[in-house]
Amino acid sequence: MLIIDCHGHYTTAPAGLEAFREAQLARIKDLSLPAPATPKISDDEIRESIEKNQLKLQRERGADITIFSPRASAMAHHIGDESVSMAWTRICNDLIRRVIDLFPENFVGVCQLPQSPGVPIAHSVGELERCVRELGFVGCNLNPDPSGGHWTSPPLTDRHWYPFYEKMVELDVPAMIHVSSSCNANFHATGAHYINADTTAFMQFIQGDLFKDFPTLRFIIPHGGGAVPYHWGRYRGLADMLKRPPLTAHVMHNVYFDTCVYHQPGIDLLAKVISIDNILFGSEMVGAVRGVDPETGHYFDDTKRYIDALPLSAADKRRIFELNARRVFPRLDARLKAMGR
């Protein structure tokens, strides 16, 4: 059995990436400054940043492959204009490709998108296609709120998003619903904004008929699905009140949750409420929650041990750890088969 972690971010990127971003942001304030050059980051810097962090933890915790994308909180789609977002996105995605080239057995890419408030999502289609066809990525992170906490975009079920969904279907890739940093002081980024977005996306799917138009579209809602599993009865009841079909038929053929919950009772609830077929192992390690849980003595984001502790059959655990990811990410499955894995 392979252990596939569906949720990893390059939170340990070399300092040259941050220096590029700082120069880019400085130029937003002063256009007389030169546009920053592509950061000069050596292969050795990349190796060090990965080997001492994500790769080390993979080996210690027993994972095999991480589906890897740029740092989510740094996407910051609300900063600058479309050209700023495009330049930053391409730099970040190209760096992920370099990680994969150096560690092809351990990482596979998922791309950031060059979204900006008020800019049609169709403008992001080109970068998705580049990353999938040229860089070999297997999916994308889609931000439902490029405004950074003010929610100025239409719901995910609106036709505003359809040009992008059409390309996702053509390429047969899923999207992880993932917001970025929050510029709204009411919403702490990882403690509130992320969980709000996860929950909001699920409710939007209930209210709309998106999957009638795109029956093969696939989304991963991270962080255990936000508040959804905990309030599953509420959402089943709301679907009934809104004259929507049962959630199993209306939404759950197309929507999946990861296991970035960070405590055993939360994982227990997730596995009890949500079908095993809709759960993908994920850790977001070296991410939002990095410390040691004083109640257990283990790292909060060492999520494999939570799955190991579930009273499930070996077959069900394999679905969470491997088979569901292969099904949701068919390009990953094809790559693994080509590698004999």
C-alpha cells in the first residue's frame, strides 16, 4: 500500500523566493523600481529545504508521496493586479516543478492559479493548461475568494467559473478549494478564513446544480471539510428544506474531504459521518499547525497516526491512504502505474 498525502505546500522554500516577492511588492508601491528578476535558487538550496523538512517527515511518519503545491497563504491573490499575480504564480509553479524533478519518487505537483479580484477566471485557464501539459501537474488549488476575505466573487456554482471547469474536465484534473491569506481583520487566515471557505464552498454546492452540468468535476475540500462533518445533520436538513436531492446523490459523487483535522476525535467523527470513499489522507505538514500536542506528545499534523488508530478494515484504510487519491487524481494514478507503483 502506498501512503499518498493529498495536501502539501512548499512552506519551506528557499529565501530567494521570498526576496523576489518582497521586491515585487515594493514595486507595487513604487513603479520606478525595476521589475524583479527571476530568483536565482540553486538545486542544492531546494534539496536542503526539502530534505530537512518535508522529505524528513515523510520518512519518519511513513508516507510515500506528497501532492505538492506552492504555499497557500502566500498566493495572496488580493495583492497587486493581474500581471503581478501572473508573474508570482509562474515563479511559484516553476519552483514546484523543480522540486518534483529533484524528488520524482516523493512529490507530484499541483498548481497555484493567477487569480485576481474582478478578473474573469477564464484568464487562469492558460496557466492550468501549462502546468498540466508542460509541467506534468495533476491538479490545481482554486481560490473561491481572491479578494482575501471580502468575498466579492460569485458562488462557485455561478457560470462565472464555468470556463475554468470546462478546462478541468478536458484535462481530467481535480481542484482543491483553497483560499489564501486574509486581509480582513475579522478572519484569522488559518483559524477562520480557511475553515469558513471550506464550509462555504460545500453550502454553495448544495444550493446549486453544478454537477448536473459537470458530472465528472471533482473537488477536494481540505481541512476535514471545514465545519461540514460536525454539522452533517444541518446540511442534510438544509438540502431537504431547499428541495435539493440527498447529499449522497447531489454532492458527494464529486466532493471529497481530506484528513487535515489534527486530533483523534475529529478524525473519528470524519470517518463516522463521511463515507470512506470520500476521504483522502492529507497532512498539510509543515503548514498551518506545526507544534506538538501537549495532550499526546505527538505533532498535531502527524495525521497518519490518526488514520492508523481508526477501527477500520485494512481495505478501508487503503482507500483513505491510496485508492481514493488514485481515483480523484487520475493523472497521478497513470504516473504511478508508469513507475510500477
